[in-house]
Amino acid sequence: MKICISQKKAVLLQPIQKSLYMKHITCYLLLVVAVILTACAPEDSSLAFAEEIARSEMRHNPELWTCDGAAKPKWEYTPTLMARAFVELYSATGDTAYLAHAQRFADQFIGQDGTILTYKQSLYNMDRIQGGNFLILLNGIAPKPEYTIAIETLRDQLRNQPRTAEGGFWHKQVYEHQMWLDGLFTGTTFYARYAAWKPEPEAWSDIARQFLIVDRHTLKPNGLNHHGWDESRRMGWADSITGCSPETWGRAEGWYVMALCDVLELMPSDLPERPELEAILRRVADALMTYQDRDARLWYQVPDRAGEEGNYLESTCSAMYCYAFAKGARLGILSPEYKQKAEQILSGLKTYKIRLNDDGTLSLTDCCAVAGLGGNPYRDGTYSYYIHERVRDDDPKGVAPLILAALELAK
């Protein structure tokens, strides 16, 4: 039987066509796998990044209490915030190295009788009780009686904390009649975590009150907030009419939105004041977006004065906004696109503010070391003051929020 030329071609082409068919199937399957991996990549890569930053931090500061450059151990909000980041990283990964790093710090400061090394309640300093957050988390994983005693000691401070006429906590005993945005994170988040842990349901309205007082007095027409408010209007930095400090400071606004997210995560859904707090978070987030640098996706040290001489893209506030946007979106308070915005911020930080060191570790650059109001030497809260404060690498007020932001994006 003869086979025509076309038939011969068909017979000869059969193996080739089969081979091409298999190649197409293989390529299709690889494409499907790639799509799946790409969809998972932001979460997976965010968790890996959080771990890489944490491992770098452990190499930079084998003893956690040194993370803020302290010459000797001191119970302060910066290392305790870092300890919280390590406890949460352990919860996300199960890697006991992170838990051990935080627990060693706790055991250096918490005596067997529950006393807290270097802590003095008589100072009524809101910064000093921030550590109660990580102690509650740690106690839930590796409970010790002394941790519980220490937590109760910190809660007791708030029972006697001096207050404004409206019931707002003074930032410190030495800062009479003053409320700062910072204090809502360092003190009020612990108040909320304690209220959820104990539980203490009668505390929630008082917790909400702290935010409502601060926002009422510090709100600016552009939707952001002044750094601080002096009820007495006696401080040199305070406006004689409003009592507010002159400017918005990037990190103070960062503490504010982080505090709102942390408190709202724990707050009862039916609390009458809750909708007002949610509205504040949405307002600040939307206002911040109007001042974001469109190229780097980051914010300036004084956010609403971008482009002015001396202002710079600052890392700690940008990491804090990243955390708040991601968490606010996860909680359903901010719209879903805020998670995408948070991913863009993290990408901007990786691109513009993360340095690979010679020893293989990573460093977070362009962190404002510290800023405040009043004190000695006197801090007047002006634009010139904020842009001339010291800038350094690996400030824990940026590193810890960066770890927490990456963890939040991985959820």
C-alpha cells in the first residue's frame, strides 16, 4: 500500500507533534506553579525578610538590652518593643532562638520576686510600661509567677498616673499636664492588652478616652496631628491658644497609628467609642497618603513639609505606617488596598533604606535617633529642631516596627 507524500509527512511528524505537545503541557504546568508561587510570594518573602532583619539584629546586639546603645541595662520602651517583635516572630515561625532572645532579656530584668530592674513607678513615665505588652505575650508562652507580678506592677502605675482635667494620662510626672502621641503607644496599648488579658472590661471606655482626648486637641486641618499638647499652655513649645506643639513629627504619628491598630485589635466590637477610633485611623491613613513620596513610597521626618530644606525620608515612621496600613487592612478597618500600599512601603524600605553590611547582616538606615518636647537641653518642637536631631542606623524604634510590619504582611 502506497503512502502519499502528505501521509508520509503526517507519519513522520507524529513523534515531533507528540514532543511539542508534551513541551506545551510542561510549560503550562510550570506557568501554573509560577502563578501560585507569585501569589504566595509577598507573604513568604515578608516572613523571610522579618527573619533576616531579626537575625541581623541578634548579631548586632547579642544582648537585647543594648539595642538602643545603652551602656548599662535599663528598663525602657525601646528594648521591650524589640522583645515584643522577637516573641511575635517566634509565634509566627516556631524558631526557639527568637523566644530565647526575648526570654533572656526578660529574666535579666524581672527578679524572682517580680521586681523590675531600674523601674521606678514614682516617675509615672508612660514609656516605662510599654514592656508590659511583651511580658503578657511571653507569659502566655512560657509563664512564670514573677512575670505576672511584674505585669501587675505596671498596671498599678496607671491606677495612680496623673491625669488632665478630662482624664488623659500625663506623659510623665515631670511633663505636667502634657499628652504626647507617643504615650498612646507606650502606655495605652499595654492598658488595652491588660484589659483583654485579665480581663478588665470596665477599662475599655477609659482606654478609648485617651485617644479621643488627644485627637480632639492635636488634630490639624490636614488630618494629621501635632506631636504634643499641653493642657496648661505653659510650656515654651505650646501654642498659647491651642496648647499644641508646632509641628507634626513623623514618628509620633507612627506611634499613633500603631497604637490605634493594636488597641482596636483587642477592643470589644460593641464598645460605643469604637467607631470613633476606627474613623480616626482611617482619617490619619488617608491624610498620610497625601504626603507619601511617590517614588520611594516613604515619608519625610516632618511629613507635611516634604521638599523643604533639610527634610529627609525617614525610616522609623515609614516602617510604622507600613505596620499600621497592613494591620488596619487585615482588621477590616482600612480598605483592602491598604495592604498593597503596605507592600509598596516595605519594598521602598528594602530599596532605599536597607544596607547590606560586609559581615552579611542588614542595617536599617536614616533613622531619627530621638526627638521630644521640652526637657534639658530644651526641645522646642519646631521644624528646625526635628530636622537637626541625630540620624543613625538600626534604631530599635525602626527595626522593631519593621519586623512587626513584615510579620503583619505575612499573615
